[in-house]
Amino acid sequence: MKNIFVISGGCWGSTLATIYAKKGLKVVLYEPVDENCEYLKLYRHPKFFNYVRIPKSVNITNDITLIQKSDIVFLVTPSVYVSTILKKIKDQNVKEKIFVSCVKGFDPKTFKPISKTIAECLKIKKEKIFVLSGPSHAEEVALDKPTAVSLAGINKELLVKLQKLLTTEILRIYINTDVAGVEISGAVKNIYAIAAGICDGLKLGNNAKAALITRSLKEMILIGEHFGAEVQTFFVLSGIGDLLTTAYSSYSRNRTFGEYLAVYKNVEKAKQKVHTFIEGIYTVKTIYKIAKKYSIDLPIAEEVYKIIYKNKLPELSIKSLLSRPLKEEFSWLKKE
């Protein structure tokens, strides 16, 4: 397992390609957009992300057929483009490849987690599909800052092999067999990072932000349970770890978007200020629809949805949350 094919030359894709090339693995970095591909070849880093210098040993390409020579495929593309990418891959010989999804989102059409989308579209056995997630801002990994993440899969033997192969001097990998928990927590925390950013933009203070994040974790667990996740997974790296990093970091595009949204009260202007893709905007739409369909009580996610898609003023959302009926702290855990 020495040949790696990384799909998408964005911040995280370029960083993964770099750290594994430095480890001595043979890496191909696939960027489907011609303009972006040429930029990567010329400058050896993505636009708006000069923290990394992609080694010359990394083959930067827009030729999807090179995937056939790989052992491991990293899918590191925004969720809204996953279907398009998978359609390109479908005609290649990939059934025996190992797929590692780094996508923190859902299929926007089917509302399914990306690992299931990969399995169904490419007819790959779920034992060959893994999820890499956790508190891992590409900026810090690119700067060789110590980082720990979760790698989830149901094939324990292969999971252990991948753990040893993909761990580096600065990237420590813990393994987990709860694929749903790792994948769902990594995706939905972006909703609550936007909420944390709104909290920052409104200058509500540390007390409010602590309460917000605590109650956000409750909502993440409820969403996870809907998808069959184990509750304990939300208290490790891919859960509370990723939530804290994304909710507090200045590198967090979702948190930053939320902050600009609170300041400008305009979704498009806030998006323009961030420059890069904001996964939480699409995830909250998916989760809002799921919550309504299955009667899952997610007041924070609902308010984020209303601010983004219904133009509700953030100040009014805060009032809505604070005026909800009083209840016991663990009322959501009680089974009827």
C-alpha cells in the first residue's frame, strides 16, 4: 500500500499529499478543475493557501485514469461535488481500491453519508471504505503542528495496517470501528461552528459560547443516533475534539462565516469574505430536512438554518433559543 491517489487539490488534499510524500509514499494529486490544476503545478500550493509547498515528487494531474495505479484513494472534495467525481471514477478499475473519505458533509440529493454514497455508486464493499476525521486544520498540519485524528472502518485488520501507514511524526491516528459516529460528527459539527461564529460576531461572550457548544454536542449526538452512531464516539477526537477546534479556531471557515454573517446580516457577503468552500451551509440544509421528517429536536441547527435560508436576524434567533420552555438538563436522554 505505497501508492496514494488524492482527489482534490484544496487545502486539506494538498496537505495530505504533502505529508505522505514526505513520508516516502508515492502520491498523485488529482485536481479536476484545469485552472486550479495548472495553478498547483506552477505554485505548488492551492489558491488562498500558502501554508504548504507540495513536493516535486507529487504528481499533480487532471488525468483521472491514474487512479488505476493507486492502492489507496483519498476523497477530499466538498460534498456537493462528490457525485460528479464518483461518476468520473465509476468507469475506472477501482473496486479493489481502499477508499478513505475525508469529506465532512452529506450527499445533498440523497441525504446519505458520503461513505454510503461511495459504496453504492462505485459498488465497493464497505470493508474497503474508511473515514478520516477529527480536529485537523490543514494550516496547522502544514506547519508541522502536532495533530491527532480518528480513522474509522469495519475491517479491523486493515484498519490497523492503515493506522501504521498513515501515522506520521506529527499526525497521530487513533482507530475506531464506529464509522457512522466518526463520519456524522465530523459533518454536523460545521453547523455548530457557524453558530459559534454567530456568537462571536454578536459579541455574546464566553458564557454564551460555552453554553452553545455544550448544547450543540447534545444535538450532534441526537443526529448521530438517527444514523446508528454510538454515543461514546461523540466524546472523542472526531466528536467533541473537532467541535471545539472548529468552534474556536480563527482558521475555521465555518466559524468565520458565522462571524461575518452576524456582522453583515448577509449570506452572500459573508461567503465572499471567507473565499473558500463552507460545508456547513449545505449540511444544515440536509439536517434541517432530516430533523423535520423524523421529529428530531435540534433548536440550534434550526436557528442556523433560518438565519441562512430564511434571512432571520441572528439577534432574533438568540431570543428564540433563550425563550424556549424550561427543562431538565438531561431531558433529551429520557426514553418514553
